Amino acid sequence: MADLREITIPFNRSSLMGREMQYIAQAMLIGQIAGDQTFTKKCHALLERLIGTPKALLTTSCTHALEMAALLLEIKPGDEVIVPSFTFVSTVNAFVLRGATPVFADVRPDTLNIDEQKLPSLITDRTRAIVPVHYAGVGCEMDEILLLAESANVAVVEDNAHGLMGKYRGRSLGSFGAMATQSFHETKNVTCGEGGALLINDTRYVERAEIIREKGTNRSRFFRGQVDKYTWVDVGSSYLMSDVLAAFLYGQLEALQSIQSKRQHVWQTYDTALRDWCRDHRVGTPVIPEHCVQSYHMYYLILPSLDARQALIAHLRQRGILAVFHYLPLHLSDMGRKFGGRDGDCPVTEDLSNRLLRLPFYNELTEADQASVIDAIKSFEGLPRSAR
């Protein structure tokens, strides 16, 4: 089996897409490298325009944006927050840090998004928030989720880490909940290595969000000339992204249309080349509802079994190709079980997480390398052909 030093086609590879280095140099030359300066403000304006959100605030990570959301909602011990079991640990940690009890929801078998039909049975008088995760940049069923949340007087916080440029019924992902969070981690379509953003759609939270993000001070109001000095007025932390990273991010955001075009081509190439093979071998492929526009964040396969998934991973690695699985069920993790998670609680999550395989997918994946991945998959002999 090839080790990682012999991998020739990685799962992910970052690349320069525009004027990132020019903007970093500019930030250094004008002496603005701390947070909330020239390039941070440029990113804020661009994100607000792209997504249609009243306020965007860059953060050091999507994790920190989620933590800010928990602080803004004043989550406290005894509160419950509904999250999908099939997600990254940050989605739940942000609320657990405030003392909340996570309530794990199963996902739909088609989009792998939180199953909106399961939510009514999970809501109690202690529920404070629902956190839908737009898996692979495909929108959750937000109409039903928002209607349910409104009837139960529960906040919605979108985890839109995968979903920049995705849409649900013509509206941008990240514009539905009271708040939403973005990720600019190196694995995302648009990146600055580590980074995120809090999107605030309910403007009641804007002023306090600025305070929390500025270590609990009203420093943002001071710099706008609204107060003659700033002081400690609330809880908070240092959630500001350096303007050096914001400069890099702005270069990426400027190139967003080019990035999306490249990723759409990669996604469609996989889908066209593999769909017949997948059908013949009972392998699932991504489902994109007609009312959704995906973000082209990833391409994955659903193998018939865990053994088949692991065998295909090994087969690809032998050819120098790194393909990886994704989330493990949070309700079955050590921490999840401490909160009452049990085998069988989320059967779709438990099944699909064992069988999902993500293929190499990045902005500068060459046609030759992608053809190698496709050929390697088609040469895999570990699956029987289905009767037709």
C-alpha cells in the first residue's frame, strides 16, 4: 500500500487564484495587518453583496463564528440545541461550550442533510436553536425548517461551511437563519488557510456581535466615532482575522466566479464519467434537488458496504490517489454517548457514514489527474455488477 509520501493525486491542494500575494504585500506596505482593517472591510462588503446578508464579520475560523452565535443566543446550561449527527464536531462544540445539551438529528438518505421530518419530535420546551448543515453545499429544506422554528420560537443558525454560492429556491445559502457561518479553511472552495465569517441576518444581533468579536469592548463604535473612548461592556473574545489573511481571502473572493467554474467542471466530469459505472455497481452518487443550486464543494460515492468503501480507498491509494471518508456519527462518539447517544438513534447517519467516500476535488485538479482517478475507480474489481 502506498504511504502518504507516495501520493501523487492528493485529496485537496490549495492554489493561488488571483491577486492574493499582491494584496498581502499591499497590507504589509500600508502597515495594516491586525484585524478589521482595509481588506477585512473589503471582504465584509463583498460577502454582504454576494449572499444578501445585512452584516458579515470575518472571524478566525468557522468554529469561532459558531461560538459567537452561541454567545449571541445566550445559550446556557440546560438549553438544548438540535444538530445533525452527521457533521463536523465544531457544529456541536460551539453550543456545548456554553453548557447546552446537543440533541442529535438523523439526516436524509438523499442529500445527507438534516431530516426536517424528524425535527418536530426532537423539539422540547428547552430547545433554543436548530443548526442545519448544508452538506456538500446542497441546501437543507429551509422552508420547513424555518416554519417549524418560528412556530416553536426557536432560532436557526445555518452552518454554511460548505455552501458559499449555493442556493435554495433561488436564495443564497447563509441568508435564511438568524445567523449563519462560513468557513475559509484550506479545504473549502475559497480559502485563506484558516478563517471564517459570521453572517447576521437578524440585525438585532449586529451591535452585540461587534462587541463580542472585539473582546467584549465597544472598540468598533470607537473607531466609527460613535464614542470618544472604548471600554469593556460585555463578554467576548478575540475573534478577529488578521488583515494579512483577509488580504489573501479577498484575492480569492475576487476570483470566485473562476473558482466556481473550475469546480463545476470537475464535479460534472466526475458525474458524467462515473454515473453509469456507479449504477451498474450499486454505488450511490450525490443527489441535487431541482430547487437547489449546489456550491460544487465535493464529489462523493456511497459504496454498498464499509468493506467495499475501505477496499476502494486502498485500491486508489495503491495508484497514488488519496480518497477519504468523512464524518463519523457524533452521537456515537465518546462525547456523544456522554450526552445519551445510542446505537440506532440515527440509522441513516450510522449507515451512510460507513459507506461514503470523497474523491480528490480542488480548484486546480487537472484533467489528466482527474482522468487517472476515474480510470482507477473503473478498474476496481471489488464490486459485483448489478443485474440489469
